[in-house]
Amino acid sequence: MINLNKNSAIWLVSDEQLNGEFRQAVSLVRQIYRKVHGVSSTTSLAYKVEAVLNCGVDISRWGRPELDALLQVTFRDSEVTLSYVDRTLANTPPSYGTALSQFFRMVFIALWGRRVLIAPLSIQTINHQVECFDMLCEKLDVESLTLIRGLHPESKIASIFKRGEFNDGSSRVNFWLRLLLSTNFYGVDDIQSEDCQKLFDSANGVGVLPLRRYYVNDFLLSVTAACEEKRR
């Protein structure tokens, strides 16, 4: 399954299941934040996230419309603010809002890893949180996510494919991560030839193509590296 929509996710669970899955993903990322950042310093990311989530906001009431809006909050240069999600977040200080955006980016990656959504192309990767992101990948234990994350030179995840040219904030490895989250390529067994063709056709050819900047050909070679039959 491929999601080439720029802004809208494909949700893989029912509305009745969605909030429970979301709260579990939030709990997982909160645990990682507490372990890595601690909550004793008022300037830490974990402190800021905890301060907001403990100030009366009730995420148990958030359904699909709220999560659709929250996802857009995490997009680059988004005009959707936290107040669209929940009015109790309307007065969140800017520095706390930035911390929340990074936090929820990680939550949505957790939701992808739990097979709850296929992300839109506007989803963003995680910046400047190497230990948190590595720990999330280890806890999710999703084959393709671990493989792609391990390519980044800053990641501590071992990879025989790690290369120096990936050490760039706008490098192909970040595009590959975003592209991965817009597929259901959890492992090599999930990769179907028709999906590979759809990715290839969306990156190669004439005109405006949604995946032209995503280094799709090398991405497909990377995610199918463990299976010679798939590489064909």
C-alpha cells in the first residue's frame, strides 16, 4: 500500500480503536523522553511535553478529526496550530509548541510502526534527537524502519550500508524515511511488485512527479537488500 497524498493519512484501524492506539503510542514516546531527557530541568523537552500533557488536556477525547489536525501541526511550515486540535492548547508558549510538534512527530512514527496509519508525504522526520529516535526504532522493532534509520551516520544502529554522504540534514536518508512511512513496507515480505512500480512511476518520467526528490530507485534497492527475488 502506497499513500501519495500530500496531507492526508490512510488510517488502518477503526475509529473505535484509533484513540486507544494513539494513547499507547503517546505512552511509549513519553517513556523514551523521560529516559533520555529527564524531567528535572525546566528546559528539557520531556519537561515541556509533560507540562502541557498534564495541564488539563484530555487526549482520550481525541478522535480521527483531532488526529488528522495534529498530524498537520507537525508538517513543515504548517498553518495548522495546536488550537485546531484542542482549545486547551491555544495558549501553549511557542517553545513548548515546538517541543510538542517534535514529540508528536515521533508519536506518528510509532503509530506507523504499530500499523495504525500510512503517512502522507508531508510527514517530517525527527531532528536532533538521535538517542530518542534510535530507542524508538529499537522498541518498535520494525525491519525496514531499523534498516533505514541505521543508514544515518548519527544513528548508533549498526548498518553495513552506513555511508558518509548521508551526513546531510536534507540527505536521501531523510527522504527515504519519510517515503517509508508512506508505505506499508514493514519488512521485505510486505513489499509487492505493484507497489514498487507505483513508487518508480511516481519518481521517474516527464512532468511534475510527487517522488522525484526521494531517490526512489536507491530506496527500493535498500529495502529489498535482504531478498534477491524482490530486488529483481
